[in-house]
Amino acid sequence: MNAGKYIKNIFVGIYRLCQGMYITMLNFCRPKITEQYPENRGKKIYGERFRGLLTMPHDSENHHKCIACGICMNNCPNGTIKVITRMEKDETTGRDRKVLDRYIYNLGSCIFCGLCTRSCPQQAIEWSNNFEHSVFDPGKLIKQLNREGSSLAPKKTE
Ligand code: SF4
Ligand code: SF4
């Protein structure tokens, strides 16, 4: 290596070092964005599409929108959902119809792919933001999403 090239490399090295230090100082002076979890639990804002826990919303009369079609269960890639049905007499038609008995969801095996919510024709299931699911007993990760005594919301008559 000749002397000229050697000196040039020294200056290039110093320039690169200054570039690195500039970025370091820039970040040093920026406001800190460390999340103080769990202290900030009440103030945290989550993205609308955040998938924390699958839920089945119920209205004030304990009605849900699930028609027990089983599409979500069939689309789930790893058997996380079990739609257990029973037959019930329809009061208006007098015929037997299939209704939801228990909607079982295993949080422990869910990969949060969202295929279930996307394929539900009724929008009967949705995601909540809750992500705090630590338990000592894995059995507690298996949840029943429909509430006790709940039933399908009656069709609205205009
Ligand atoms: S998010 Fe995916 S893995 Fe989880 S229950 Fe729905 S379909 Fe199954
Ligand atoms: S949650 Fe939706 S897709 Fe799943 S059984 Fe109920 S209505 Fe069908």
C-alpha cells in the first residue's frame, strides 16, 4: 500500500467513525420510548387489529350471534376450536334446529392466524386486546366462549 492510499484510509476511517457517533448522539438525545410495563397497563394503547384473545361478544340479553355452523372450526389449522352443538325445538317453526351448546377455544394451541374470525359468516367471534394469559395450569387456557344460558340472538323484524 502506498503512503497516499494509507493516509486516505485514515481519513475515511475517521469520517466513518464520526458518522457512527452522530447517529449515537442523535439517539442519545431523543426522548426515551421504553415501555414501563406493567406500570403503564392502564394507559397502553393497542392497535385495532391486535389479536390478544378470541372472544364471543354477548349483548345485554345474553345473546350471541353464533349459528353453530362450524366454519371456524373447519378452517382452524390446528383444532383449536370445538363447536359442540345440540338440537333444540324452534319456537316459531316448531322444527328441530341445531344450536350452539358449547364453544371451546384452546388458547394454548392458537397461533392467532385469524382464519376463524375472517371466515365466520355472522361476525360472531372477534379479537380482544387482552394479552395477559400466564397461568400455572395449562388446562386454564381452554376456555368456553359462549356464556352459560346464552342463546342465539333472535332475527330482527323490520
Ligand atoms: S386464530 Fe387461527 S389457530 Fe387460532 S383459533 Fe382462529 S383459526 Fe384457529
Ligand atoms: S363462530 Fe361463526 S363460523 Fe364459528 S360456528 Fe359460530 S357462526 Fe359459525
